[in-house]
Amino acid sequence: MTRQNNINIKFPTDKHSCYITDMAVLPSDLLLLADISNKSVKLADPVSGKLLDQLQLPDQPWRLCLLPGDRAAVTIPGKSTIQTMSVTNNKLVLQNVIHIKEKCYGIDSIKDLFVIGFNNPAKVALVDCQGKIYKSISNDSQGKALFQYPNYICVTTENTRKVIYVSDHGTETITRLSEELQVLQSFTDPALQNPRGLVSVGGGQLHVVHYGGLFFPSTLSMLDVTTGQFTPLLGREENLRNTSCVAVSHTLGTVYVNSSMNRFHVIRQYTFK
């Protein structure tokens, strides 16, 4: 990977230093960013490195996912809601607010349902567009708790079927679930330190962020789900700090990660071949 220029994430109207908790690449290759500090979702053009639009929210956003038709959804745990939005002519437009009875964090979508991660109690659930929990899982077949903080969720297609990956930094495990929320596989490894964001890059491979800690930087690795092996992609020498999310544009050949630098948050971009 070759490091490129950072992407600007600060609007002149921002009242606080930015802190990005999640991001997603739209089909147009524009980048959606959830800024928890400024209670907003931002739209950036990674080619120009400029911000295009910003959408203010009633409370702090956490996780993002894409929806069909140039739409997206973001969790707002402080309000126990999911906010949907659309992207039209490089502008963000608010759509529906979906109320849920519990604080929701991780999010992705599968068919016409959301896949949501909850922390208290810790579970992963299928939630419909009215906020009703259709099905959930919290324990394995022996009754042992599967999750502590299922805050990052990734849905992908494998052999024509949808598969759900859940990253949990509390258990330091990545759990692979079927679309019916059945446990298919669990991944643990000494290299899997404080896992956070993850994204499928196809071919049974995931990019996984290792958040690091107070005294050592964040890293990025690739998980081959067929072998369970982790391969380093961005090591400690990159000096990534407080990195929690990752996104990939295949058409631009770019990996995006967030990082703190001199108390300011930035989006780094790396091109790959």
C-alpha cells in the first residue's frame, strides 16, 4: 500500500475537533463519514480531498451502512434510533427516523432488514423498518454469551448466500453468522488485538482494524476466512492512532482508515495494487 494525502474532514461550521466513528464508500466512490464530535454525517470526495456536504443530526452518530438506491443509515444510540438518508447531486437529505427500544450501535442491512448490534444486553438482531426486532442472538449453543460489544457489523455474499461478520473488541473475536443468525464460525488469534471496524473485500477476505491501545498504535490486517489466517497490511510503523474504521474503494484502488494526529482526526488513504 502507498500512502496518499489525507482527506479533509472539517467544515468551517464545525464547533469541535472531528472524530470519525465510521465511514462507507458509495457506488459513486464518494465517502460517507460519521462525525461523533460534531453530531453530523459528512460527504467527501476522496479524489479532490474536499468535503461536499454535511448533515446535522440530533445526537451523536456511531455506525453507518449503505442501503439500495444511493441511501444510507446511521445509528444514533443516544436517541435509540436509526436515521436514514439519501444522496442526490452530492447532497445529503434526511429521510426516515426508525425508533428502537434499546441503544443501537453496529449496523448493516440484509434484504429488507437491518442487522443491529446492541450492547446492553449484548446481542445481534434483525430489525425491520418499523424498529421491531424480528430475531436476535446473544448466546451460543452452550448458553455462553457470544458478545460484549458487537459494535461493527459487515454483511457480505458468499456462495450466493448472505453472511454476517461481527467484530467484538470485548471478546476479541470475529463471529461469522448466517443470515438466520446461526453461528457458522468464530475467529480468534493473538494478532486480533482490540478489533473494531471490518469490511469485506471479496474472495473470502476481510480487512480488519486493530484499535491498539494507549501505548501502542493501531494496525490493519487481512483475514482469510477460509484459513483463519491474519496477514498484516498496515503495521505499527504507520503510527495509526485511535483507528476504528476502514473502507475500501475497488474502482479507485484505495483503502481509507481514520487516525488521530496531534489531537486532530484525519482520514488517511492508501492506494493498493
